[in-house]
Amino acid sequence: MAGVRRRVLLITLDGCGVGAAPDADLYGDRGANTLLHVAEACGGVNLPNLQCLGLGNILPLPGVAPVSAPAAAFGRMEERSFGKDTTTGHWEIAGILQEEPLPTYPEGYPAEIIDAFCRETGLDPLGNVAASGTEILRLLGEEHLATGRPIVYTSADSVFQIAAHEEVIAVERLYEICRIARSILNPYRVGRVIARPFVGTSPADFKRTSRRHDFSLPPTGETVLDRLVAAGLSVYGVGKISDIFAGRGVSEGVYSKSNADGMKKTLAALARVEEGLVFTNLVDFDMEYGHRLDPLGFGRALEEFDSWLPTLFEALLPSDLLLITADHGCDPTTAGTDHSREYVPLLAWWPGCSGGVDLGVRRSFADVAATVGEVFGVGTGLSGDGFLNDLH
């Protein structure tokens, strides 16, 4: 089968974990199970297409039972890298294992970083605390409007987030400030600097806009994306993929405003890419519903993705390989708003496949990278164990 399939669509359902990883206790995530708890909170979810592929065979859910003959190969993956954030998860999917966790700052950033930020931007930030995005706007949004000072905050992830009202600090200026922060933070290995523009006139109606932008630490090793581009193949990123990899290994990309927009742009990418990888991140599960503790919204988003799948199937060529997975969990039924250390689902399908192959528990997300490498003949030496030969 190696070398036969010349186009792969890899979709990351951001935050869609399928149960606590063996080391979840170390992360404070005992009992986390994003998809199960979402389905329970919704009184069941209607996902007939994912059920047909074999999602219920990975993890039986209310409304999504196992099927006797799954259309896809199915399994789940355990993260080997330290961490439970977007960068670490996506990098491992692409073949990079993190032997040391990216640093986090639950007590806020040290004075040396904030002093450098003040010196190089000419701005004295508000905040410098760990908080959720909605909470920080409620606490400091009005003061920001009154003073013009940007809001700096972090989370359980390795992130330096800068929030600013679009009428106080123009979005392009906010991006410039983030680039300065990125250069300051590179020696500290902070995973992402995130621009968080918002609008509104008071805490009651402050709302973050779709013009978020991530400025990531460059990948610390070679990815399968790098190899594909070096081989002259297309790597088309949809959503925040280009940001996550700091543009490296991505030949072309487009941002998305929502899951619906990301799905639309994925179809457009398939119409554009003749050979190579289309890599899509659908972020609403995580950003709009997981972090905001909204299991009902999460469930609706899953159903919307499921209802789109027949349209996607029609757009795939007979030689295309579809891989659906996730980067971490984000259980909206837990007390906190952070990501959760979980297994992630793995579904592999192509038009006409016989399906029903149980891929088991994969010991690294990097098995995806190894498999993509096998498809295009560039997988030698990549981390992970490829499963292409299992897809009969």
C-alpha cells in the first residue's frame, strides 16, 4: 500500500479526548473523559456517521454504540510527550516527542519577562495572572478600556496571552506586540504567544473575536510536514495549523473563523491540493465549549461535524486517506477550564475501504506522522509506529 495513496486529509478535533490517560493523575485529570461526559450531559448525541466509522467501538457513548462492522479502522492513542496542550499534541501528531514539558507559569510570569515586555513594547500590562479568557475580560476589561494597557494572562498551558479591545489597540498593532513578546519568550521555550482581540462596551458584552492569532515556538525537531515539503509535496493547513508549527513545513494555509468555516475551507483545500497533506484543526470544541464548560454546545458541535461528513466523503478521491484524531482532552464537565490529559480517538478511512480493523491503543500520537510518512515514502526514522500496512 505504501506509495499508493497520494493525498491524506488529517483532521484534528481539538480537545476531543476519549478517556483519562494512564498518567492523568499527574496532571490533576483523574476521571476525565471528554466525549463520554459530553454525551452523558446531552442525554446522548446523534453521530450516525462517526458511529458508522467506529467511534463507538473506540468508546461507547450514549447515542453512539459500537457497530458490528465499522467502516473505518479505529483505535485510540496515548500521548508520550510531557504536557496536555495544543502545541505538544500537534507536534507529536507530526512526529516530535517532548522529553521535557514546555514551561508553565501558574503564578504569572517572572519580573524579568514582564520588564523586558515593558521595555521593548513601551507598554505596562495589566494582569499577569493565570485565568480563563472570559474571566480575565470580566476582571480587567473595563480597566483596559480606561487605560489602554494590554491584558497579559496565562493558563495551565505554556501560553502568554495578550488581550486588547480592537478599538483600543488595533489588531495589527496587537500582532506586532505579540511578535515582540515571541522574541522575548523564545529562550524560555514558552509554547505560544496568543493575540486575543475582543469587542464590547462592558463586562456583560465583552466578546473575543475570530481574529485571534497564535505565535508559536518553532518546532524543536523535524516533522513529517518538513519532509513532505522537502519532497516537493503540498502541506495545506486549515485553521491554526500554520500558527502551531510557526509556518514551518506548511506550504500554504488559511485561517478559519469557526468549525463551520474550517469545514468549508477543508473542502476548498481538497479541490486545490492534488498531491500531499491537508491538515485541518477544528478548534470550536476546545475554545468555544471545552474551556467554557459548555457540554451542550460541545455536543451540538459534534453533531454538526458529523452531519458534514457525507459531504466530505463525496469530495474524497478513491486513493485519499482520511485520518480523524484529536490533540488532547478538554472535558467541559470538570471544575476547571483547562485541557485534560486523555487518550485521543483515531479513525482511518478511505473510499471503498473494508474497515473493521482494530488499531488498538497506539503508544504515541506520532504513529500518525509515521503513517503519513509511509503513505508518501518519507517516513524512515520518524518517531512512532506506522499502521499503513494494517489498513487492508
